Amino acid sequence: MIFSLPTFTLIHVLLSVVGIVTGLVVAGGLAGGRRLDRWAVLFLVTTVATSATGFGFPFVTFLPSHAVGIVSLVILPVVIVAHYVKHFAGPWRRIYAVGVVLATYLNTFVLVVQLFRRLPALLVAAPTQSEPPFAITQALVLALFIWLAVAADKGFRAAPAGAA
């Protein structure tokens, strides 16, 4: 490892937070019928980097976070193709909108898991992450992202082809 584990963790967390925030900005733009291409570049770079760096942590068994990282690294190239190769033509417009939201959701899902593992008040509320506070929080996050995906899909589909 090039960095110490605390430095590597900080870089990974910062990339993740920037990816989540920029993903929400991009999805919000899509919901409003606007492409925010500069934000999209930052979102894609940081979200790919977050997913990739997640595999840089020492581990001895395959973890759920690895599965989320793999799914994200499958979705993100499709989002990149939708934007930069297919230029949102036909079904690629919907694929892009839903893919942006899904990739952002996956990072947010992991963030919630980590918050429940690291913050003392949340750890007490759900020590095994099978308790109602954890399940309710994840269900609310999922519901919000489903709403955002529908809004982004509808808003972006309604946008004129040249909207930038």
C-alpha cells in the first residue's frame, strides 16, 4: 500500500462523500431536465475511484461491501457509455439517468452501513445491523432513491436533446 491505512481510508472516504454529493447534484439536474456535464465528470471520476479503492483495504473474506463495489463497477461503465459514446440516444437516456441514481444509491447504502458501524449512538441502536433502526433507515434511503430515479428519468426524458 502506497499510503498508510488511515491516509488511505481518509482518501477513500473523501472520494465517497464527493461522489455521493456530486451524484445527488447530477441526479437533481436530470430531474429538472438539465444535464450538468461538469458535475457528471466529477461524479464519475470520484465514484469509480471510490469503488476501486474499496478493494485496496486489507481483507480475508469476501464482504458485502465488495459485492456493492463490483455492482457499482459494472454500472459505472454503462453510465459512461450512455453519456460519452451513445450521447443519450434512445434508451441510453434512461439508462444514464437510472445508472447515475443507482451508483449514488450504492455509495449511500455503504455510507449508512459505515455510519451504523462507527457512530456510537447508531452502534448502540443497531449493534448487529439487523435491528429495526438500521432496517428502517435503509428502507427510507432506498425509498428516497427510488423517488429520485423516477424523477431523474422523467425529467431527463422530457428535456430537449440539446439541453446542457
